Amino acid sequence: MLLTKLPVAVGLAGVALAANAVTYTPGTYTEKVNGHNAAFTVKVTVSKNKIEKIEYPDNLETIGVGKVALDKLSKKIIDRQSLGVDNVTGATITSFALKGAVKKALEQAKVSKADMAKLMKNSEKYTALPAEIKTNVVVVGGGGSGLASAIAAQQAGAKVIVLEKLGILGGSTNVSEGALNAADPQRQGKQGIEDSIQKHYEQTMKGGHNIGNPELVHYLTDHALESVHWLESIGVKFKDEVGTATGALWQRSHYPATPSGNTYIRSFEKYIAAHGNDMKVYTDMDAVSLIQDKAGRVIGVIAKDNHTGKTTKFMADKGVILATGGFGANVALRQKVNTGVFKDYDLGKGIGCTNFNKSAQGSGIIMGEKVGAHVIGMSDIQVHPCGTPGTGLMEMVRTSGRNRLFINKEGNRFVNEGAPRDVLAKAIFAQPGSTYYVLVNHLRYPSLDWVDANGAKMKDM
């Protein structure tokens, strides 16, 4: 069951509309606006007294993030016949872009100043949650790891609550390419690829400069294919062929059949919705502290509702799982702990982050430390070589796998593109202006007008 603390008095919307009808000049009006990833066109269709339809056909917003915000906001605007609706937390830029475009489109429809004031008035009303809610397991974080943990707990017989800070689920998994590495005799065998669990283990250790915990790395590689099969059991479909994710060192990367890591999230959401008696998800809930009993055992979480500002105690008699993600967007913290492989490089604000700025602050790590959690591996910061300059966001252009070369300003290839990510990143830092270009061939993009799985064209890049 997905709970998003929907505004109350939805049943009275028709009464409110009749009393506060807005007058438009019927027609379809368009407005171009700058989104998070690129400019896109918003088309708003109105009748005399109603916003009938909002469309954004050429948007290139991120699957699972911006695209979700567009759908959620446009539905709320139409359902409530109001522009006074809250932004989707985690997709603020897209939210502002859509609302701004709709407002300008309605101005084209000759809306009076008085009517526009009605439209802009805040129409969101929220009821506070109870002071205390009890369950078996509380999962803090609604990203890939959090939702997978929640489902696993439910399958083990627990009733589960998931708390997510943002207004959307998925976290960093949403904006990943979704590659999952596993030695897979069935898929790899058909492709003539020799592999083994031991080889996966050895390459994983090598990629981590042999400082990883061997026991944990063994567990990862020994059970990787089981993870693929578990995901398939709850609805994820993988491509028949494996590839090589950037830095993967071997052809064992399983990719979802539909675009990106958002595929996992959609499957998780569908599973949770089908098991609503056992599973509840609260979005826009910011976990602020852990609750301990007299013996020091963690038995719950205090979380603040971002809409009402009220706090609720979520009590868990079987355990609390912290799945709050990393700290990549916390510049001060990553500079403080940068004593590992990138200690000689400035990872300050000039280096962008693929993680969500509001959630990847390390708050869960800090929260855990306050109750005695032992934190390891903080210095092992990953720098991905394929981020957009300035923002750090993954480019829309496909850069992983084969069929592409890294070229510097002088037109020279400067690194083996199949190297580990830290090797690639350091090689990029060493280029003039720390700048490089990705040269892709026609196997990746057959033409400038060819549309890839994310709806992007090479000519749009």
C-alpha cells in the first residue's frame, strides 16, 4: 500500500469548483520551458471553465524522477483545478518548470488576475499521522536497497513500514543504468563468455584494490545470480544478453529489459501495492532519530512529516533497517573522509553528484553513529567517469559497455575504456582541462534522429 498523505476533502472538490469557477478562452496553448535535463514543450487544453489536459510530449526528464513528477503534478492540477499544489520533493526543478509553463499557458487563455489568484491559492491540506504507529519492521529509505529489504522482510512473514524522505521512491537506483553483475552460465554460455563465481570474486577484489572484506565480497559474488533470480521472481525482466557496465571488468552485467534501474523500482512498487495488508510506504517522511530501549537495542524511528511538520514514532518489534543511501551530495563530508583512492584529488563542489541532493547527505550514517553503529569504508568514494560537467548527472548518451571511445581535446584516445572506474576517472582528471569526449559509433546510435530507450536522440545531446 503506497501512502502519500493525499490532501483531505477530495470528495468536496466538485463543490469547490462550482463555487470558484475560473473562466478560460477554450483552446490548446503551448509554452516551452527549461526542465531539469533539457527544454520541453507543455501543452495545456482548456474548456470554458476547466483545465482539461496537460501534455509534455517532447520532455527528456529522467525516468522515475522528473517524468514521475510531471505525471503526478499534472494529475493534481487537473483533479484539483488548481496551481496551488506542492512540488514533488526530489524533482523540484521539474515541478517548478511544469507549474510555470501551465501558468503561462493559462495566461494565454485570457485568465483574469482575480481568477489567477484563485488558481494560485494553496489547495493542499494534510492531516497529521498518529503520534505512534506500530509494526514489525521499519525500513528507513525507499530506494532500491530499502524496497528490496522491505519485500524480503515481508516474504519472511513481517509487516513492514517504509519511510522515504522524498516525494518519490527509488533513490539513486532510479537514476542508475540498472546494471547487476553476476556470473550467469545460462546467459553467458549462449554468448560464449567464460566466467565463474571465483573470477567474479577476484575481479571485484581487484577493482577495490584488495581492501574489501573478503568474506563480504564472497557473499556478494556467491549470491549474485540468486539476486537476479529473486528479482525475476517479483517481475523484473532482464535482457537475454549480458553486457559490460563501465568499470565492470567483464561481460557479466545484467540489464533490465526496459530502461534503467527504474525498472526495479516499478517492480517493487507493484509488489508492495499487491501486498498492502502487510506493507505501507510513507513518502515525505524525514527520519530524524532512532529509538532505543534500556538495553540499547534499536526499537523504532522518529520521523517528521515534511507536510505537517509533526513527528511520529514508528515502533518496530522485529528490527529497524537503515537503507538511507550514501553521502555523495554532502560535499563537506566527502571532503572530510576523502583519504582513500582519490585522496590526491579535489572532490569539492566542482564535482557533481548523481545522487539526490536532499537525500544523499549521509543522514542515516550519522543517525546510526549516534547509537553506536560502526562505520567502515567511508574513504572508498566512487567517482564515475561518465557524469555531465558541472552537474555530475549521468549523461543521456549511453557511455557504458563497448562501441565507444574516450577522446581528449587533442583528439587522442587516452585510456582503455574497459578499465576500473577509478582508473578512468583519474585518466580524465589528467587530460587538458579535465575534459574528454565520448565517441560512439553507429551500433550505439545509428543516426542523429534514432530514439534510444530513454526517448533521447543524439541530436538533442
